[in-house]
Amino acid sequence: MSVVDLASALVKISSVSGDDCGMNRVQDAVINFVSAQDSAVVVDRYRGSRPWTLLSTPAALKKSEPAVVFACHTDTVPITSPDLWTTDPLGGAIDGDRLLGRGSVDMKGGLAAAVFALVAATKRGTPAHLLLTADEEIGSRGAANAVEAVKKFPVKGIVIPEATNLDVHSCHRGATWYTFNAAGKAAHGSTPHLGSNAIETLTEALIRWKSSQPLEMDRRLGTESLNIGTIRGGNATNIVPDWAAATIDFRTVTQHAPMERLSGLPDLIDVGVDLDLAPLTTPQDNEFVTALPAQSVAEPVPYFTDGSVLTTALPGIPIVVWGPGEPHQMHSVDESIELDQLEHAVDLFSEVLV
């Protein structure tokens, strides 16, 4: 089986975020493939909610020298608008020089390349780990479950093989997700003066709060952004809404206590923090980064990764985002990855594990 064959097989497994069975099936497929290639690989496994797997070469278990960890999530975003796809999103088909399907870029292609590099490292006697996580696409929810397994070992550096066109990136912004809730008083839609409109209360507060937020700037990470992602409320057109809720995506460049951002909101608004991820800021001149066999670029990747969780849990460990595929293909209709990049990633990742 080639790296393309493995990536195709993984694409054929539906593993949308929140589907523990699907993510377990992806992790099972990786374990079975690695075990068939070299039974010496040691597997640490958790199969419950938000499953994780840590595969380690025998040399890594000796803990005599720090090892590189490849960290890969096994979930994908949902298949939206399947009627717009020109091929089966779970077909794993090859079309000319590309592998097609949901997850081919994000990130089953990078995962397959890391698997091949781990197998090569096992045969060479090199210390290395491959960490498989769950629910990255919905806020890196699963990485926290897995990090204790990694902490048992000395770590040289972490590679997250998300799509970067095989350029090395060492930073990205953090993310804080809020839910704003407003309560009102129901009344007949023909007599709104007898009620209190929760949607109006919420939207007016949101607009004031958003316009008052100072967006910080960082030399490496750029400027913060704030997006009102969803808003819901009310029960019927002819009823004054007695509830409303909105979600906010705040991409951050510094680590704040989330509640520090919420000054000035009226008492009628209740706020919950759904997610708080730190920025990733590995120095570009870090020895681990400069030694990698690929071009290191200063720009941050626009998305967040499990690196946010890993950098918090493993402070001081260099972490990079470096993998095959074009970033614009992530989450897209007709998602696909170049076969040449996929195969080249195996060579590059294997070169790191020497």
C-alpha cells in the first residue's frame, strides 16, 4: 500500500467531528496499517469519548533522547452541499494528479504521510511518536484528552501536518468563542409595548460591544478579528421574543482571561465562554524550526490547530504547522490534494525522523 492508497482509504471513512465511532475507525485503520508494517510499534489507546491514540517507536520508549511528535486530528468537517460535489465526497477517488474527497487535505493526507514516516523511523531505530486526536475541527476539543500521554516522554518538537503547501509555519492566532444570551418578556406581536424584545436587546448590545473592542496587533500574528457567527431567538413571528442567543468568534493575538473582554455589557446579557485557545508563537529562529528540511515562512497560518492546546500543555516545546496540500482546499467543495505533495511529504517527514 502506498501513501496515496492509505490516504484514500482514510478518506473513505466518515469521521465528522463528534462522531466517536468514525474517529475510532480512522485510528483503527492507522493502527492496523502500522502493525502490519512493523509489529514493534507500541500503541497507547483511549477509545471513549473523543478518542486518541499514541503510536511510539521502540526507541522512543527508552526515553534516552527527546523525540519528534507528529500530531494529527482524525475528524473532518461535515460534507456540506453534497449535490455540488462532482465526485463522491467519501469516494477517495484519484483524478489525474489529485486525491479527491472530504478530509483529503484536512488532514488525512498529512496523517498518511506521517504514518509512513513513523514506520520508516521504526525500521531505522529512531525515536518518534504519532499522536492521533479527535474533534479538532470544533475547537481542538480532543487534544486536551491526549496530552497526558505525550507528557510521559521527552519531546524534541511537534509537527502538525495541516495543509501549508509544505512550507513551515510556526505561529497562528488563538481563538475565544463566546455565547451571548439575552432574556426578554413575551407578548403578542401586535402589542410589543407589553413585552421586552430579547432580540433587540441582544443585537443592540452586540453592536455596541463589537464597536468598542480595541483589536490588538502583533508583529507576527497580525491583527485580531471579531465575527458574530450565529444569532437565534424567538419562537414565532407574532410573539415578542423572550430569548435570544448569539455566538462570537474572537481571534486573538495575546493570551487574555476571556472575561476581560466583556466590560460594558448590560446586565441583561449573560455570557458564556465556549472555547479559549492560546495563540501559537514558536520563534521562527528556534533550532528545531531552522533544522527542518523545508522553507520556513514568517506568516501565520490563518486557522487554529491543536498547537494551541499543545503549546499550553507543553510550554517551551517548539511546535510547527507543516504539511501537504493547499490551504484554500480546506473545508471546500471538491476538496483534493496533489499526489506529488503527498508523496514528497513522506520524504520530508522521514528526513526529520533520522
